[in-house]
Amino acid sequence: MKRIFMLMAALCVAGLTFAQTDTAKTTTGTPDTIRVGKFIIIKKKTESGSTSNSVVIERKTTKPSRVSTNWWIFDLGFANLNDNTDYASAEARDYLRTTRPGEPAFTKDDLKLRTGKTSNVNLWLFMQRVNLTKGYVNLKYGLGLEMFNFRYQNNISYHENPAYIFRDSISFSKNKLYVGYVSVPLMLNINTHPGKKKGLSLSAGVTGGYKVGSRNKQISVERGKEKTRGDFDLNQFRLAYVGELGLGPVRLFGSYSITPLHDRGLSQYPYSLGIRFSNW
């Protein structure tokens, strides 16, 4: 009986060994290398004739997809204006009008902004990234809404039909110009770690926008809250340089307008810098 049990045990061990060798995948075409999940077991014979085993963990790299889409990206940043206006020119004086006798001509100080409250908020419906070179170089483009809120320090107002700016007779606790654009950015992207949320990512390019809304919103004791909607002779189209810098999960964005904010009278070029909330 004892011999029968020993014989059965030997057969079971042999069967298990046979099954393991039969189901294991070889990586080099020889039975000395077998794969078990992520592990590769390599059997080597030493000079003394004994056998030693070494285990290697196989690391699989994910290949970046050809096209990837990122939905609903949100930007929050500060904005300002680079003012190159010639305030002594006839065109500037026609757009910046004095309405009271003895009133001095407009200067650059009249259109100063509250820099801490002038903002650029963008909402992108989507952005897509097209893999050009193994994920290291990509083409990025998208579609969204760029919104600028220019907060003025002084009591200026926008007049519509005809369009011009004038000094108002009352003080405002809030005085801002809102301008919104439907925009399409196009950028070249360089990514140091394709397929991973670490490393350095750099994007640069241009964006084209079409103005879809503009209004002058003011709050005062005398008039309460007022909104004046109009074109105000603002540029209908916007072309700007854009850039993005990513370090791990953190994204920064910036833009500088090539076209002036106004179509006539003023040569002011908006720019912005802020944080981008995006997956990549």
C-alpha cells in the first residue's frame, strides 16, 4: 500500500511539471525560458553543472493612440492690454470724444485697467491631439469660447451708434467691457513622456476667433446696474499667438493678440496668462 501511495504521488508531481511546461509560453523558442504572467523565468546552467533560475519582470509600454480627444477644458487667467495708441492722432480723438466745454483730451491714463480684476476665462468644448512622431510631437487643435473682461479704473463709457468712448458724469463701482470670441486654436505640441501624466509638455501656435458678443456693464448709485450692448467698433476677428506649458498635471496657458481690440481709434493688444484645467 505504501508503494502504491508513493507511486501515485510521483505521478502527480510529474503531471504537474508536465502541465506547467506545456502551458508556459517561451520567449526565446527554448524550454529554458518560460513566462508566467508579467514574470519571465530564465533557467541557466552554471559551470559546475547545477541549474540557477533568474526572474525578470516584463514591462510593457503603451503605444500612444493616433488621435486622442479631451472634452470640456477650462482656463482661468489674468488679462491686460499692451497700449500702443497715438492719443494725439485725429483718429484717436474722433473715437475718444470730449463732451463738455473745457474738457481735456484723452490720455493713456483714462483707459487704465484694474489689473487684478481684468480676467480671461475660456471654455473649450474639446481639444484633439494628433500623434505625428510616436507621441513626442503632436498637432493640437480645438473649439471653444474665449471671454475677456476688461475692468476700467476711470468713469469712461461706451456709446453705440455712433460708436465712441466718453468720460461719464458719475462714478462707477464697477465698469467693465466684456468681449467674447468663438475660437479655434492650432498648436504644435512636444511631449517628453508620451502616454504618461509626467514630464514636460510644450505647445505653441496661433488661434483665430470671431466676436460673438460685447457689452459695457456698469454699476453706480445713481443708475444702478446697466448693460449697454453693441459692437463699439471692436474688431470682429481676433488672431493671437497662444502657448501652453505642462509640468506633470499642472498646465499654464498664455496668449498675445496680433490684432488690436478696437477696429479704429485705439491700438490696444490684449494678452493673458493663467491656469488650464485639462487632462493633457
